Amino acid sequence: KNIVIHSLCKAGDFDKALDLLRDNNGSCDFESDVVSYNTVIWGFCKHGLLEMGLGLVSEMVKRGVEFDNFTFNILMKGYCEKGMLRNAELVMEMLCGDANRDGGIRGDVVGFNTLIHGYCKDGKVSNGFQLMESMVRAGVLPDVVTYNTLIDSLCELGDFDSAKILMDELLECNDSRANDGEKRYSLVSGVGLQADNITYNSLIDWCGKKYRIEEALAMYKEMIAKGIDPDVVTYSSVINALLKSGRLAEAKSLFHEMVQEGVDPNHVTYSTFVDYFFKNRSAMVALSLQSQMVVRGIAFDNVVFTVLIDGLFKVGRARAAKDMFQNLLDSNGQPNQITYSALIDGLCKIGDMEGVESVLQQMKERNFQPNVVTYSSIINGYVKSGMLEAAINVMFDMVSHDVVPNAFTYSALIDGCFKAGTKDIAEGLFEDMKFRGVDEN
RNA sequence: GUUAUGUUUUUAGAAAA
């Protein structure tokens, strides 16, 4: 029953999930338990419906279903994803507070990790570190997930060196003689921690994205030497780094290596390659990989579809790209902002501005707001079609929707103004751009 | 198959001049 509830929630079918939870049809032999409730609350939170989840919490009280740690952790995650970090933290403070001294549910390591992640994603790593200290005070020891969260977030902020230092500490925790007090966190963090594949994946991926391929490869070798098995994420990440640097041969050999090691390439691995081949004029190879995915029963997600749509347009197969989009809709996939932007850009490139407008319409009907990329594409499209006025109107439209133009937007429009011989407007735009503090390149 | 299956935290791929 709980498994069914889980799938229903994942699919967003809450009516059925609630029916089952409350046994509205009176046909289920199993009582709903705390897991059932947790699952539905989790589902609501995942879909951004925190309030609904909170409603279920009161229902649990009414029905006398006891909370557990999962319940609170799910709620904290829900608050974090809504940006209500303070609320999440209050939940934790309540769980760790004196009022909850005996008998009650205490905050646990997952809860703290959730909070730390929430703050880190908001760019507040220092709050993350503070939380790590307060968890120790509350008697909860940080684990490898805590470290991984902080390490990844330090990378994201570009502070690779600190991330590495933190990893070294993580390793030294394991090593009792290393703790002579000079390191800040190893003393508090307990013993027995080991860097794992996720630790390495974060660092490797960051290096790859900075085109520091050799360092990435070195760490890849290092993890193997330590007996940590690379997983599909490791491989996909390194392959991505190699391909983005045009090192196809090495990427291919890694692909074979992973298969040999018994790690199955997944939709991410494939889409990385497919994207590369489309962008490097090897449409045939890209398409053959696509059918290989089908043969191997790898499901297409949103990104795979986006890669295909974008790629087909880029190799001049607009018809096939549009069909692919239809395909996505038919298979009940959910196009997102990026999917729509790829489609719209493709249509712009072939000058089908009517098509663009109708997709734009559809996008809005589905409650996806065009973003700066979408708008810039459209502006560029109108400019290239010689419809400067329409382009300018899009700019107004965008500003009126509080979407801030960036360098892409301006340069498309300025380019158009020059071509139309309205130099004064172009210069006006340029001034406007500087005024707004957009980088001029 | 019963230190079995289910709910919570960290890492990889996609769009514009």
C-alpha cells in the first residue's frame, strides 16, 4: 500500500493518494501508518505544496498517528525548498530544545544535513558550518553526508581549496593520531568517517567544469587507488568533462571502461554523448545512440528530450525536432522552461515566428514563465527576421514581466538597431545597458 | 528471500547574442 501511495505521490496524483491514505473506498486491509502519512507529506512537499503537507500533519494528530524523525525531516526539507530556512531551523530548535528533553523525538543527523544543505544552496556556507557546530552541541555527530554537502557547496562557490582541506579533515578523522587540535572540525566530528564516491564526485565534477581535466583525472585515479568504486555519476561527470574539452577518444574509452566494470550507463551518460555529437555535426551518431537507449530500455527524461530537440534543430532537422516535442507531450513528459526555450530558439532560427508565438502561448498556459534566455532568443529571432519593431515590443513585454535583460538580450537588440540604421536607438540601448550595470562585451 | 521490501539529507547531462 505504501509503495502504491509513493508512486501516486511521485506522479502528483494526490486525489488517489489521499483516497488510499484515508481508505475512502473502504477496501483496503492495511491501516495507514506513519510511513503512509510521511509519504504523502513528502509528495506534497516535492510538488511545492507544503501547506497541504502541513494539513496532513494536523490530520495525523487527530487520528493519533505518531510522528517520527522522517516526518520532521520531510517538513524541514519542505521549508528549505520554499526558501523558508528560518522555519526549518525552528523545527530543529524545537526538536533539540529543553522542552523536548525526554521521550520526544530528537533532531537527527539527516535533519541537520537537510538544514545545512538548505543554507548551502542559498549560498550561506558559513551558516552551514555553524549548524555543524550546533549539531555537535546537540550531541549529533556529523557524518559523511554533512561533509559532502559542505564540500560540494564550497566547490560551487569556487572555493576549491577549502573544499579540499575539508576533505583532508574528513580523511584525518579516521586517523586518530591526526587529532591534535589544530584542525577545527575533525575534533568534533567523531571517528570512522571516510571520503566516499560522492565526496570525490563533487570535486571531480567541479574540476571538470573548470576545464581542469588533469586534476579531475588524477582524483578519479586516486579514488580507485583507495578502493572507492566510481559509480555512474563519476563516469558521467568525467565523460562530460572530456567531451566539453573535445576529448572524444578518451570519453569513449571511459564509456567502455564503465561497462566493463559493470556500471551501466544511464540516461545522463547517454544524453551527454548525444549532446556532444549533435553539437559536433555528427547527427548520425547521435541518433544511433538514441536508438541504442531505446533498445536498452533507458527511459527518456526531460533533459534527454531537450537535448534531442535542441540537437535536431541545430543540425537543421526542424521537422524531426518538432515531432520530438510532440513525442514528449504524448508520452506524458513535462516540458520545462528549458525545453520550451530550446524549442522556441529552434523555431526562431528557422524564422518561424508565428510558431514561436503559439508555443509561447502554450508555455504560459502551462504556467511556465519565459525567462531571460527565452526572451533573448525571441528578440534575436525577430531581429534576424528583420522585424525590429516586434523585437522591441518583446523587450518591453519582458521588462513588464520583471525579467531583467542581460548582455545577450542587449547585444541582439543593438545588433538589430544597427542593421536597421537606427544608430541613435542602438546607442540609447547601450547607455541603458551600462546604466543597469550589465557587462559590456 | 526475514539482519526482507516502502517514506527523509549530499554528487553527473539540456536552452539565447
